[in-house]
Amino acid sequence: MQKANHFGMALFVFVVLAGAILWVTGNLHFGPMGPAAAADIAAGEEDGHEHNPQANGQTCEHGIPTVECDKCRFEAGVVKLEPSVAKALVETASVLDVARTRELKLVGQVELDRTRVVDVAPTGGGRVERVEKSLGQNVAKGDVLAVIHSADLGQAKAEFLQVAARLQLATATFEWEKDLHDKKVSSGADYLSALNELKAAQAYYAAAERKLRLFGLDAEHVEAVKDEKENGQFAELVLRAPQAGTIIAQNISAGALVGTEQSLYTIADLSNVWVWCDLYEKDLDILHERISSGQKVTAKVRVKAFAPDVFDGTVDLIGSQVDEHTRTIKVRVHVMNAERKLKPGMFAEAEITISLEGSVTMVPAGAVVRDEGKTFVFQHWKDDLWMRRDVRVGGSQGGLVEVLDGLPAGATVIARGAFMLKSDILREKMGAGCAD
């Protein structure tokens, strides 16, 4: 009993589907358009008048123009698409006349912008007392990264205090001798000796001050050294961030001994990155022409991790040599990375669109139909009538296909659902002739 119910339900569904197919078939009629028909329609389009494709007097076996016969219209390549069917099953679009472009699709890898990366090394050796910033943290320029107890800094400060005291004494002595010399009390030799000592003290002071500057002390901190007392901070070397960015490498820990040859931190500004792409040698000419002439060449970058996102970039450098194995040359794309989504090491795809002179005719990719070695579209003729137009296509870009010939700009074509008009059911009618 249950099997009988299943069989009955299946039979019902089959009847409904068959009825739907017959209804659609009854409202669609088409066939291959003959050369004469296509020429007549094209002539009508060029002079702005509406011409009958069979204006040359061709009639069907029913004694009426073929395109007006519901049974024979398909022989002229004309389809009658009822409005209800068109609304439910197809979409239309206009044939576009767009500027010519050339697209280059490259693959590459995200890398750091090397102009925005800095290694931080201590200006004096010593033992690490504190680590203030760690791997992955964002820092601002001037932030304290770590504090090092440095004997080198302590010695430099001690030398500075010595020369500061010497300068103070030399200054006082010179002023005393100058006063005596002006009063004709002392000899000129004593005055010159005091002057030379003052100049020497000033030179030593300047050298000691510059040495402290090398440790990262500014003018305010240098001046404060004169008032420092032995409180445990005299030899503290403060390691500061030379630029804003993210710490991408850390080689420091509390208690470790470090030297001036070591890089303790690497800080990178990740708001800008480079994408190094491989460009085939055959595509070098047009890109080199644009870059060498100073024209701005933009690129759209995508990565799998953020598939829906498009990152805007600018091509700013072409490599200086071709890889002898892959026959490619490196091209650098500078990309803004404000949200830090692009990570160094990611694989990326870059699309470069270069404008050319002139324009091309293009239709949506869904409008192009291929059948039995022929390529064609369905163009609107008048009212609810559509005609098959054989075309020759070229390249594609952005969901559009270039039409080299066979279709005028501004015409309306079926952009979605054209496959329905060349279905197997309808193809059986093509070339089958009429039947009463």
C-alpha cells in the first residue's frame, strides 16, 4: 500500500513537471537566424527604423511572413518570450561600450615595508633590570621598552661630571685672570694660559655631552645629570622606542647580560605593507611604460584569509632582474593596512588594470551562449520578440565578455536565463520545419 502511495506521488510530480515544460515550450519559439534575416535586422538598427527580418518576402508554408508565424518563427532565429515567462525566468542587460583595458593577474606574498622597520639595540652593555614591553604589543615613539643597568652609562656620566667641574673651574679662573689683565695687574701670559684652559675645558665638556646623547639622553636629561645623586639609578640605561609600531621580535629578558651588538627588539609599522608579486616577462612592457613615465598604477589585492575584502595598493617598483627559472620579475605593490589584516608571509593575489586607448563592446558573461561550435546571444528585436545573434567574442574582465563583432552597443540582450532558450527540448524544434 505504501509503495502504491509513493508511486502515485511520483506520477503526480512527473505530470506537473511535464506540464510546466510544455507550457514554457509553447511560449518560446526560435531557430537559427539566416544570413538574410540578420542583415535585414541589422539594417533596421542602423537607419533607426524597425524592419521585419523577412522583409524580402520570405513566407512560410502557411502563407504568412515566417517571423509572424507562431509555428515557423524559430526557423528565422526569432524567439517569442511571453512577458510572464521573461519576468520569472530571465534578466536583461544593455550592451556596453566601455574603455579598453588590460588586466594583469599576479600572485605574490605580503612582506614588511622595510622603510618602516627598526631594530633596537642598546647603546651600552649591561644587565637587564626590567622589561616593560613584550612581543606583539603596540608602542608609541618614546615609550620605555626596558631598563638596563649599564656600567658604560655610569662611566660616561662620571666623565661628564668631571669635565663639567673642570669647565666650571676654568671659567672662574679665566674671569679672574681677565679682570687682573684688564687692570694691568697680571701678565699677559697668565691671561693666555687661562684662556687656553677654558677652551680645552669647553671642548672636553662638549665631547662628554655628545657621548651622553649617544646613550639616548636629551638636553634636559643631560643637564639633570649634574644634580643626580648615587641612588641606584645613576647607571640606569632606559631603552626607548625610536618609532611607533608593533613589536614583532623580542630578544631580551630580565637579568640577561646584553651588549651593543645585540638587537633586543624589532619594531614595525604594520599600517603599510609590501606585496611582492611575480610578473611574467611578456607583460613587462606595458607596466614598465607606465611606471617609467611617472603614471600612477593601482592594484587590488586579495588574500584567502579575508576573501571578501579588497585592499587598494599602488605599484611603486619593478625589480631589476628576471628570474632565469620562472621567467618572472618582481613587482612591488604598496598597500595600506590600517586594520592590520594583512600579515607578513601571507600569499596574495593582485589584479592590475591598465587603461588603453579606444573602447570595446561588452556584454555580461551570462549572455553568451555556446552550442554546436557557435557562439551567440539573444538580442531584443521588438515587443516580446528576441532574435539570435551570432557573435565573435574576445577576452573577459569583471564578469563581462568582449564582443568583437556581431552586436551593436546599446542593444538589449538576455543576461540571465539564455541557457533556457537553447535547451534540448527547444533544439529539437530547430530545423524541424512546421507541422500542422
